[in-house]
Amino acid sequence: MLQDRIAKRYAKSLFDLALEKNILEEVKKDFDMLDNLYHQSADLRMLLRSPIIASSHKWAILSKLLKGKVSEPVLQFIEIINRKGREGLLDNLWQEFTALYNSYKNITVVNLRTAMEFSAPAREALTRKIADALKTHVELKETVEPELIGGFAFQIDQRLYDGSVAAALQKVKREFSL
């Protein structure tokens, strides 16, 4: 998809600049905050995606919203994106930047779904086992889904490991349906 390629190019440019200027951690922290803000605010998402609102108006709002909350290089970068009319790609751009960061830092994101919240020792043990198996740092993103009934499932990249009771019941149901 063209938008994904464009977002990758912008993300790569900012990533390279952040490495060169030794501000990678600062930029990552800013992007994490922006990503959270973006996903929590339907109004912000509508503003950035709207073809009706002029880029100059979008920038006026964004600059007031972000000034003093993000670093100057990130603010300047967003201004360039906005000037080029690419502000609708910011969500993709943040995702691409995070992927570059994770690859550079050897971080694997693991999405963990549990029937109930894991205890801290269980979470640490699972994280350690995955990290040892993959020889990488693990960032665990946990979601509680009671419909799993028991057990857990986790996803690494495109691979799903499902050890939930709900999955086991589905398997038994399929076997009896044959």
C-alpha cells in the first residue's frame, strides 16, 4: 500500500536523524505519548484524517496542543509532515517508527491474552521464558479477556500460541462435529 511505504520512508528518516543526533530515546518517548493521545482522542483522529480542514488549521491546533509536551525535533518533524499534507499518516508513521526502534533495540512485542490478570511472578516467568527462547528483549502487552475461560494465548509477530480453555473447547467441539 502506498501510504504504508510513505509512512515507512518518513519514519526511517526520523529514525536515522534521531540516531545521528543521539536523541532516539527522547523521540521514542514522544511518539509513545503521541500514539496514546491519538488512540484516546476521537477528536484528534478526526482532525488529522479530515480532508475538509486545511493543513494550516490542523497545524495551528497541533502546535498549540503539542508545544512544550514533545521535543523540538519531533514538533518540527510533525510540522513538515503537516506542510506536506501527510498528517493523516501520523498513526502509520508512529507504528513504523516503533517497529524500527524495536528492531534496532532487539525488542519483540508479545501480545498476551489471559482469562484473568497474571500475577507478577507468572508474568515475569513467561517473559523470561520467551526472551530466553527468542534471544531478545520482550515487551509484554497484556489484555484480560474473560471469554478465554482459563489459560492464556499469546501472539508474537504473526504466530499465535493458544493455550486457553476456550480454544481447547473449540477443538473438542470441532472433533465431535466431524
